[in-house]
Amino acid sequence: MTDISHIYQFLRCKTPDRWLDYAENHVDILLIDHAKCEKKAGSTALSLMFKYPERSELQIKMAQLAREEVLHFEQVFEILQNRGIEYSILSPSRYAESLRKLARASEPHKLVDFCIIGAIIEARSCERFAALAPRLVDSEPELAKYYRYLLKSESRHFEDYLALARKYSPDPINEQLNKLLDREAELIESEDMVFRFHSGIPAIS
């Protein structure tokens, strides 16, 4: 399996066992929200391309990321269809919006913070795929294999976003990065009223 030790060093915490336990028993919801996350990630990359056309390195990185995320959406959507699971609309968890509330409003800090948040989301996705794969290897071997396959691209997306944040920031990003990472850990380790791919510990039966 792809080495993601740098992801573990970056994030403040690992996914709690209670989230993983719930995910094992609610694979249908997991897949629906996973598909939505892939589509949203592609949309975010395209949005950044249109908003910052003068940032040449961002254009290249986001174009590649958008292509990969849309491909992943297509792959997860096919999994849903093969299983006869309807691709329904799910309400979002608090996760991404809670992180965005900490983003600064003025440029270039707004762009920097969106890149930091993108890096954190991709890192958490990578960590969750790695945590889910061994859990699903007996009951869902094909899905476990697919999640292992995603680790390389998710890890690269994390690295690209973080590199862009550092490139476009006029000052060191450590203070804002630490603030966002601390908040992310709070969201992951606290109870959540919904179960989603990036939600906290499900407080539902």
C-alpha cells in the first residue's frame, strides 16, 4: 500500500474507531457521499482556475486535479449503479463549512487559506481510505482494493494544495495552518449528528 506516513504526521488525529465501525455497516451512505465529495472536489478545482487565471502554477495543478476528481466520481458512480444504489442528495456535514469559516477574507490570504483547507481535506480523505481498506478487505474486497488505489492520487492532491498555499502566501503559513488543523481535529473527534465521509463520530444509531 502507498506510504502515507507524511499524512499521519500532518494531521492532528486519526479517524476514530467509532466512525469506522459505523462506516462498515453503512457502506451505501459512504459511497453516495464519497461520490458527492469527488464531484465537489472537481468543481472546487475548476472554480479556483476561473477565479485566479493569473496564477499559472495553480492553473496546471488544478486542471490535473479536476480531471482526476471527475474520473473518480465516474468510478464511484459506476460502483453505485452496479450495486443498485440510488445516487440521492445528502445534506452536507459541518466539516468543510466549519473550516471555511476560519478562512481570511482579503487576498492573497483568502487563496492561501482555501489551498490550506484543500490540503487538509485531501489529507483526511487519504487517511480515511487507508483506514477503511483493511476494515473492508473481507466484506468488501473490491471496494477495499479501490480505496487503496486512491491513496496515491489523494496524497498527491494534498501535496499540491499545500505547495500552492506556501507559494502564494506572502508570509509563513504555520500559524494559520495550525489553527485550521486544530479545528479539523475537533470536528473529526467530536460527535456529529450525520454520518458522512468527512463527518465526526456519528451520534446516531
